[in-house]
Amino acid sequence: MTPALRSQSLKYSSTRKFIWMSAFTGFMCLSLGAQTPTCQQAFTLGPDQILCFPQNQTQVQVQSSWEILDLNWTVSPVPVMIDSATWSVSTFSLETLVASAEIRSPNMIINGDFSAGNTGFTSTMLSTPFTLIIPGSYAVVSDPSAIHPDFKQCQDHTTGNGLMLACNGSLLANRDIWCQNVAVDPGGTYDLSFWASALTENESPELVFRIDGQNLGAPNILGPVTCECIETTQSWTATMQSNVQVCIRNLNGANSGNDFALDDIVMRERCLISDTVAVRHIPKKESKLDTLLCAGNSLVVGGQLISQTGMDTVFLTDTWGCDSSILVQAVFWDPQLTILPPDTLTCNQDLVLLSGSVNPGPGVMSFEWTDGQGNPVPGGTTLTQGVQNPGIYSLTATLTSALGSCTAVVDQVVVQDITSPLVDAGPDGILTCLIDSIQLDAGSSGSNIQATWQWASEPVNPCFHR
């Protein structure tokens, strides 16, 4: 196993793309099987990261639920032998980091150190927890000498004061001392190991790993030294299996010298794995927005209401958490367009003047007069316009500028009064030979009549009529 990961970090800022090279360390020459789904889930650099400002840094951290046996980062075309679990990154553009490692899973064997007692496994041997006098029996104990007078007072391999499986070997060869079913990944590579020691002198147990009824390698022969823990190791690669039976078998069937203790049975998946993470710099964006807003309108930028003339800075946060800014310059135009009340068209006044007024704005102003049917009034392109007919007239004012345009409309009614006046010259009179004149009086026509009077007649003298 490599030394513990050192607390190191490197900082780099130039644009690089990193490629995992297959020979960056000696273990890469080993064939450790496919990267199984379980292996892939156990190792990650986390999601891609964003830097909002180039002077900022981010930590790229290796996250692994398995034991890391070896770790290397590719930071240039030439691999760098550094096993730090963390990089400190700053970049002006894009950095792609690749971490490659050999990792090993936690122990997949349940109760492999027998700390939970006689549970989690099966055996073809007879369980006799109080004595091991009978050949072909076993017990989970802390002191083998306590249940057999010939056994030595050996300690367990795990802690020195824990439990172990002590066995009085069977008279029959090829007995499975310990078995357990284990879920595996098809194509996965596994390291297996156990520790065993002879319990009496001149022992010769022959212990071997078996998977699904097949021996793994040659047996490990114990003895002759008692209480000396000897490790047996094997490597195995699954094919299409998803569950296997793992056993430890004793090939020896001798009547004596066939007693031993088992402890710390381990099975771990091991693989080569790599993961890639990108660190991208998102530059701060600054933009400018100039706009003309008409009366009654408003502008919402980034959730901020712009409703009056002036300049505002709006800060926006994007999906990556980086701030950008928009400088908003808004000009509001309230035309307050009106038309003065015109005179009334009468018999004596057949033309009235419509006169409009409007607030100036930041641009070019144009005007148009239209009648009630929307037809343009000839010559109606100024604020004043003469009209001869009654009806509704509209004045449209349009402001056009580089920031946009606004339009305002106002209506005005022109009325006409041409009703003929009623004239009353008084009652009729009769001229006679004796009455040669009559006084006519139109005063009863009404005092509200403003008119020019003109009398006319066609006189007839009946006295001269023959």
C-alpha cells in the first residue's frame, strides 16, 4: 500500500487539456479487470465547476468511498507523480483535470474477523462451542487452549484479544471449513486473503481458497511453528457471475497435526479508475441598455422596475452563480398632448382654428391631423389646423429618436351653429285711403338675436287703383 495521501495542492492557470496516460505508474501495467458500475460509483471528482472571476480559486477534491491505493493527476502531457487528493485551480478559460487511481473496496466478507461470533458463514465441520476434542469440529473462541488440552494459547490476528475460528481437523480430506455467499460484479477483479496459524506442533493443514467449487491456486501449508499467523492471498476475476460461494477448504485429512485457527478473512474488489472534471471561467458581462419609454409604460430588467428618467445599474446572477451588470439609461416622454377648445362654426364664421400643445421630447417631433373617419386633413402636419366642417378631429404626435419612438393621440370636437333666426315684425296692418302708414316693429323677435337688419317692401296704393 502506498503511504497516506499527502496534503498537497498545485495551482496552475494556463489553458491545458489533460489526457490520462496508461503508464503513469507501475501499477498501471497490472490487469485489474473492467471498471464495474460499483467501482465507477465509488470514485468521483464531483460535478464540473465554474469560476466567476479569474482571481478566484476552486478546490477539486477526490471523493472515494473505497480505499485509494495509488492516485495520480494528469496536469500536462507528461504525467505528474503527486498523490494529493486535492487540486487548487484557477483559470482564465477552461481546465480539464483527470485523476487516475487504483482503488479497493471495503471488505465484502461479513464477520470475516469473527468479532460477531459463530454467524454469517456455513461449514461442513461440526460446531462444538465447548470442546474441540472431536475431530472435524470447530468453535469461535478467543483462546483455543481453553477448549482443547493440546492446543496452544494463541491470540487472534485482528487485535490479539479478539475471536478466531479454531478447528480440530477432520479425518476426511477436502472439507470446507468456512463458506459464505458474496455478491460480485461481472468482470470485477477481487483480492482475497485470510490468516491462519497452527495450533499444535508438527501441523500440516493445507488451506486453499475456493470459488464456486474451484480451487484458487496452490494450498498454503501451515506449521510447524505454532501460533504463527500466515497470510494466504489470491486474486480472482469474475466472468458473468453476480453471486459466488467463497470457501476455505482444508485438503489435509490427517488424524493428527491437522489443527489450526482462521481469522481476518477478506475479499475486496480492486480496479483502476479515472474521472474527469472541467473547471470553466465565466467572465463577467457588462452591457448597456438605452431606451425611450412612453407615458404609461415601464421597463423591468432583471426583476428591477425602471419607471423614471435616469441611469440604473442592474445586477444579474446567471445559472452558475456569476454576476453580470446592465447599465440602463432610460428616458421617459410624457407628451401631455392637448387641443385648445375651438370656436363654433356659424353662418358668419365658416372656419375655426384647432391649436394643439405638446411637451418637447428627446428626438424629432411630427404631427398629423385626421378627421372622424381617419382621413388625413390636407396640410395637417403642424400643431395648428383650420377646419370648416363640424366633427371629431384627432391630433397624433410622434416622437422619433435613436432610443425608439412614442406616439400620443388626442381628440377634439368641432361644433357648428347655423340655425336661422326667427323674425317677427308685429301684426299685419291694412293701409286705407284714410290710413296711409303703419309702424312695423321687429322688437318682439327676441333680444338674444344678434343680426343685421334690413327692411324691404313692394308698396301698393289701393287709392290709385282704378
